[in-house]
Amino acid sequence: MSALLNVSIRVDSLPKEKFVQGKDGKVFYNFTISVNDDSNQFGQNVSLIDSQTKEERDAKKPKSYLGNGAVVWTDGSIKTAEKKAEATKEEIASDLPF
């Protein structure tokens, strides 16, 4: 683990049309977290922003801020996430013990 962030979000302000239903029937809301180098006057350096589509970004639609917070711990080495390749059916079958 390389960082912990505390963030508050006002749930009733989330636009209902942006809720996404997953394949399993669970409901999700996509947002972006921004960590700034400097803190604001309230000691916050984390912003929660409504995720934008590529089209919204290309159209320069203004960001919709949903909440704020602060980095409360870090070991100083945050790394970018890497998506792991999905295993093929053959690879999964070769790992089975029978």
C-alpha cells in the first residue's frame, strides 16, 4: 500500500442519470480522484470529480466537483495501475488440478 486518502462525498448531489448498473445487478457510480501537490485553505489536497466521457472532455465540458478530502498517509511511491491481461480458457484449464 502506498497511500491512504480520506474523502467525503455528498451522495444526494450525485446525478441519478450517471448511475451505472453492472452485469451482476449492482449499481455503480464512476468518479475521478485528483491529488494535488498543494493543500487548500482547509487542509485538503484531494478532489472527487464526476468522471467524464471522451466526448465530454473533447467538448471541454466543465468538471463537476463532487467532494474533497486529504491524503492522510503515503510511503512516497504511488505507482500507476496496470491492467493485467485476462487469462484464456486454455490457460485457466491448464491450472486445474484434474
